[in-house]
Amino acid sequence: DVKVTQSSRYLVKRTGEKVFLECVQDMDHENMFWYRQDPGLGLRLIYFSYDVKMKEKGDIPEGYSVSREKKERFSLILESASTNQTSMYLCASRELAGGISSYNEQFFGPGTRLTVL
Amino acid sequence: GENVEQHPSTLSVQEGDSAVIKCTYSDSASNYFPWYKQELGKGPQLIIDIRSNVGEKKDQRIAVTLNKTAKHFSLHITETQPEDSAVYFCAASKGDSGYSTLTFGKGTMLLVSP
């Protein structure tokens, strides 16, 4: 089974702190994604990476950056955390098969609930 | 870009009843429509998906229908059970490359009462 793990289930940070959220997948998937989930807003894509060192902005990239130095690891970085970044953060991975990954399942981690005070 | 609307936001049914969740999409080029189920404390998990060359797909008690002309698709759960209680998300994408992404609806909280 694919396993996507996230470094923390719960995290509490102060306004202005630099925050790192880590995600690791064990199935050699090429694509990885970061979403945030807020009540009434569903899942919104922050950034995604289709391969090592490659990244693309999603729908709400402002205030975030990402890093993918190794295939299995995708990090989300909040350079200066703000209270409006309090949310549930979900990481996902997807296999690239034959150059077309679009129809493939995204596998999600359990999420990190971040609170910024 | 794509916009996906999902209704209802909450749905309460009695065990054994059927449940229907509806989604509409805006981009006529979208051709892949998955449904994800998120149980409490877990990440979403794919339960069924459909491509635009198919009008209906079934998997045991769940089915998805697609109306390309009207740009809407629906999830049908029959003989609901308490373990079906969860948040369900529909999504849409243009499945034409390795770089496409999913646009999700806002979710439906389904509560199945014994």
C-alpha cells in the first residue's frame, strides 16, 4: 500500500515564525501536492511538484513556498506565519505512468493541523 | 480556470436509504471526475472515478453518473450504512498530461443514522 506520511499531526506556531511542513511518500511517485483544507472551502491547491526540483504554483500560493530536493520528500514552507494560515494541510502523491498521470489516484497523508497564534 | 460546485453541503439519511451528491463543473474540456471520501482524522481516499467517454460507472453500492451536456455529475450511494458517514469531495480535471491538477468541490458531510 502507498503510504504518505506527514511530520506532525498537530502544530502550534507564533505569528512571524518560519514553519516547515514535511511530507514523505514511499511509492516512488513522481507527482506531489500540497493542499489546505478549510471548513466550507474544500481542498485548495497550494503548490505541486511533478518531479524532483520542479514546482508549480497552485490556486493559492501566496505566503507559501516549497522544496523538493528528493523524490520522496516534499516540503511546504511558511516564510513568516500569519494567523490566516491556520488550517489543515494535506499532502498527496500521484504516480506518473507512461507520461500520463492525470487519471491516476492521488494518495493523501493524514494531514497536519496548524494553528498560528 | 475550472470551477466545481457541490451540493448539498450536509446530508442526513437513515441507514438503508439512498444518498445522492451532485456536482457541476464549468470547463467543458474537463474529462476526468473522481470522488474522494474523507473519514474523520484521515486524508481523503479515492472511492470511484469516471472519464468523459462513459456515462455511468458502478462499484457495488456506489455509482457515479455524468452528463457532459449539462456539465454535471453525481455520486449515488445505495443501502447506506453508518460507516458511509464521512465528508465526500467531487473533483474535475483535464486529464491530458502529467501536469494536470484536480479542482475540488467544497465537500458534502454525509451522516447516516442507525
